[in-house]
Amino acid sequence: MSIKRPLVALSVAAVVALAGCTSETDDQDPAAGPSAEQAPDAGAGTELPEADLEGVPDVVAEVNGEDIDREEFAASYEGQLQQAAMTQQSTGEEIDQEALKQQVVEQLVGNRLLTQAAAQADIEVTDEDVRTTLEDIAAQNGLQSADEVIAALGEQGLSEDEVRSDAAAQFQVSAYIEAEADIEEPSEDELRAQYDALVEQLEAQGGEETPETEIPPFEDVRDQLAQQATGEQQNAAVQEIVSTLRDQGDVTIHL
């Protein structure tokens, strides 16, 4: 099994994974998960495109005096290219590697801004916090324990100290976002309205209802709708935080 290195996997939309709500969008950006997601097995039945790293400089970006180097960029880019290849199988759209490179470097810059801000906030991280973070990563990747995460990432060349260090930084980012973001629990009326809109949309699509397409009652999907609504707020909050940090910081992209 291949799983992403926690902080390398972050992206401003995915950053909310750090805050406990894994989110995966087309324009992922630095939260979250804090977090690691399971990398798809793109080798099944299709040839992966070769990562075009020609012209990528040794230092891809500078963020408040810290370098994002070519190695870090390549690791993240190759993983996202693999995901794009899997998506391509269903959409048929050609992968724009140049656009993907820009997306990845923006994600890495956002990640670095968040980790810097979280570190400056002096958020204390205990061994228990690290263990809980690794267990969350395990759950997201279909693993059973923190030890399995450490072992899986060890197979990808990471030492246990590196994994624990990443998890500690991930916890700090999660705590930082939680402190900075103003997230409100959706009301029952809001959830009901969200459900009604979804039902209306599904009914407008027409077609005969089958057990697979049957619309579940509100009570069965209420918690899922609440998580989605909270996740959307978290995504927006993370994007705003990163935007503010970038405006206040010193960022230079060389790609």
C-alpha cells in the first residue's frame, strides 16, 4: 500500500483534513488532513504518464526565507500526477502538466505558510497528539493503527522520526486552523434546506428509482450533510487564512 506523506499531501482545500474533515477537490490546497490520503493504485491496467520535470529549478519557491526544493516539489507533483491519471481514465481529459505544476507549487507554498504560522503559535504537541494524528491517518487509509502508518511510510523511505515529526506538525496546523477559523455548526433548518435541495436535484434528473438510486430519508444522511457543511466552512476559512498569511509574508515562486 502507498500512502502520502502527511504534510506533503496537504493542499489548501485538503488542509481541512488536518482539522478532522478530509476534503478532496480539483484545486486542492494546504488542511488536512492535516492529512494523508490513500494514493490510488494507478498502475492497474493503464500506463502512467511520465512526470515532466524538465526546467524545474533546484529551489522551486521561497517562503519567508525557507526554500521549497526540487525534491519536495517532485514528490508531491508525481503523486498528484498519478491521481490525475486515474481521473483521466473516467473523464478522458488530457492532463495539462504545466497547469498541474502551478497547482502543486501553490499548494506547497500554502502548506509552508500554514506550518510556519502554526510553529510560531507555540502550539504544544504531546505524544498522545501524535499518536491520535497517526491513528486518524490510518483510518483515512484503511489501516488499523499508528504503527501500520509508520510501517507503510517506512516502505516509502521515511524513518519513524520523520513520520512522527510530520504528524506533530500536522497536529499543530490542525490546532492553528481550529483556533483561527470561525466555524459554526449548521442549524437543523439549514440541514433540512440542504437535504431538500439535494432531493430536488436528484428528482430533476429523472429516471426510474431503484434500490441503488433511492433517496434516503433525512435522518439517515443528516450527519453526513452536517459534515459536508462544516467541511465547506473549513475549506473557505483555510483559504482565507492562507491568503492573509501570503499577503503578510514574503513568497517568491521560481517555477
